[in-house]
Amino acid sequence: PDSDILNYNVDAMIDGDRDHLWHHIKPHRCFQAQEQMIIVKGQGLTVTDIRGREYLDATSGGVWCVNVGYGRESIANAVAAQMKQMAYYAGSVGTIPSIKLSGKLLELLPGMGKVYYSNSGSEANEKSYKIIRQATTIDPQRKGKYKILYRDRDYHGTTIAVLASSGQAERKKDFGPFPEGFVQVPHCLCYRCPFAKTYPGCDIQCARAIENIILEQGPDTVGGLILEPITAGGGIIVPVDEYFPVVQDICRKYGVFLVIDEVVAGFGRTGAFFGHQHFDVAPDMITLAKGMASAYEPISATVVKQPIYDLFLNDPADPESRMHFFRDISTYGGCAGAMAASLENIRIIEEENLTENSRVMGGYLLDRMRELLDHPKVGDVRGKGLFLGVELVADKTSKAPAGEVQVGAVVDAIKAEGVLVGRTNSSLPGLNTTLYYAPALVINKEEADRMVDATRKGIEAAFG
Ligand code: PMP
């Protein structure tokens, strides 16, 4: 055996989990109250906990990232082979996997020109902000255009600058003050239209409002707009077809870089290879993470159009210097094993037609989930591809949100049926009331049926 890393003692792990590990985004009190689930194994869509219980994971690892499913030996082999050959060199130098992966990504993203690596979704987005900000010093036409617009309900990451651009108020409430220059625009969730309109016939006011905000702020001050193509944590929001063309026209009119955050929606999740490819839009920058290596390794990227890269060839602020470059670095943006994982992950998605399976099985799952609309507490069922939300309400007519405790009880009851689902955050305080489904793209009909059946039972158990 190469290593004893896979060996463990059950009791020691349970004690260690309670005593040593600081879990992400979980109330501290629950550790004293009850033993927490510890995952020890994964295969396909199924994970096994330390007590030997098996669950069908509808969340691809909790946060929608294990797109190709668990147990992919070929990814492990690709990573091992690359690590043995050459584990790491800084991103200031090319390596075989970084060159191959960039070529592959640009093939998948026609119209884009260069790929810049880092290692989390937060960083990939932060790089796009740094590009927007540095562009104000190197392009005289962009002087002063430092503000970045973000959308209510969208989420772009956890570090302070990207958190400043979070449309989920409860995520940022404890962490101010934030850097200045981030401005919120309305969301586009029709079920809870911010303008109380009904589509069609609304003139896509949510998109047109962005122009008014740019005018209020001063077009000379606004440099970028970041959007999720299909919003994840804010409630699984699919814009109507007319949305993106309107947004893009506004961005072009005012010289605002359009950044599309594909961190969740990318790599087949929504039934297209990238989420924005459902719509008529050509972004200036695209950020990638999560499904990029199906979280077998951490890796992310900021992909830009060639003219944005070319801006950095000239630095009028520093004409005598040879230092013309994007002044940024990321140590682990050079991890060759992570790039090998990404290349093999993309090969699997293509060879197994997983984007098509996401489209077809996603359509099936959405149709079946819509059967739940007959329940008085199911307000809305929405999604695209294998990316679905089931919004729970206290009352269908008023759309008053379901109680948080009850939604927690639904999630627990679905788990008791052997299925792991998640619940979203949103910008309205206390509204964590949309169940989400983002299973691995290899899902079959029987697994989809189990998710629907478990959800119905869970809702009935919690609400009666
Ligand atoms: N963008 C979106 C749309 C996300 O959902 C997330 C994380 N859930 C991020 C960015 C941040 O990614 P990370 O956690 O890898 O920093």
C-alpha cells in the first residue's frame, strides 16, 4: 500500500469531526446536539457515510460541482501521471497541461481569446474585477470606469471584494465595511418579479432598469457588470430569452464589460456546455470553476476576449517601462495536476455526451418535479438542464415564504428517504426556501424518479 490515508477508526473520526473540524456554513451549536454525517466514499451519484448509510446525492457534492460523478479512476490516473511527471510550476510559465487546457477551453468558448488560471470561483471573479480596475489606468477611454454592477440574488464568491458584489444580503451582513464601487441591480426572477409585472408584457423591465442605474451612477464611472447566466444560490433563476440581448445592448452602449459567472452553470450543468450558450449573448469575460475539474482538484479560470488581453500590451501610465502586463498572480494557478484533472474531466463530458444527458434528463426531472405543484406548499418549480429549484411557500396566493424551520425539516425528511438535497440563499432575509437539485450529469431515469419520490414524501412528512 502506498499510504494509510484511507484507513480510519470510526469513533476517532466522529470525535475528531466534533472536536477539531470547523465545518463551513453550519450553525456551531448542532455539533454538540447531534452526530454529523461524515462522507467516506462516492461512486456515480451515490455517497456512503461513515456509518455505512448510502445516499443519492442530488447536489453533486453539496455545492453543485461533481459534474461527472464520483469514482472516476481516469481522472485520478491523469492527475497521478501529471504529478509524477511535473507537479507544479508558477503560472508565469507555460506547462503542457496549462497550454492544452487553454486551447480546449477556447475551442469550447468561440469568440474568447485568452485563459487566466486561479483556483476558486471567488478568485476567478476577483480577477475579472482586477482586469476592469486595471483597465481604468491603462486605457484612457476607460479612465474612471471603476464601478462594477452586480445583481440582486446573485453570488460571486466569499472573499471581501467578491462578497461586496453579492446580491445575497445575509451573506455579507457581518463583514463590512466593503470596498467601494459595487452597485446592485435588480434580479430577473419572474416568480417574484421586482417590478410586480408578468411576462410577457413586462418589456423586460428588470434588464432595462440596468440602463437607468448606469445613468444614475454616471456612465463614465461604470466599468463592468457581472451576472450568473442562470442564478444558483439565489434561487435557481432562468432568465427569459429576451433578457440577455437587452443587457448586452446596454453594456455595449456604455462601454461596460459584461462578465458572465459560469462557476456553477458551466460544464454541462444546464444542458448546454456553458449556461450563457442558451441565450443570444457574447460576454467579454467568462469565469469558470466547480465543474471545470468536477472538484476532483481545485481550479478556476477567467477567460477574456482578445481585445481585453490586448489592452494590457500598452501601459500609457508607464510608457518607459517594459512592465506591460496584468499585475496579478495566483500561486496555485500553476497546479499542473489540477489542469490534468480538468482536461480529463472535459474529455469525459464530451465522450459520454453528458451535456446532452443533462438536457434530456433535466427536462425529464423538471417535468416530474412539476407534478409536486399539486401540493399547497410548492409555489414554483423551475430550472434548466440538471439544475432545478423547488420553491416552498406558506401560501400559494400570497407567495409568502415557507418557514425556515419547516424547510429544514423538509430537507431532513428527504434525507431520511436516502436523498441529499440542498436549499438556497437569497437576498431577502430569512428566505432560504428553495430546494435545489443539481445531480451529477450521469443521472438515469430511475435515480431521477427516486429524487422526485423522496421529495414528495419529505414535503408531506414535514407539512402534512
Ligand atoms: N460564483 C458562483 C455562481 C458560485 O455559486 C460560487 C460558489 N458557490 C462562487 C462563484 C464562488 O466559488 P468558490 O466557492 O470556488 O470561491
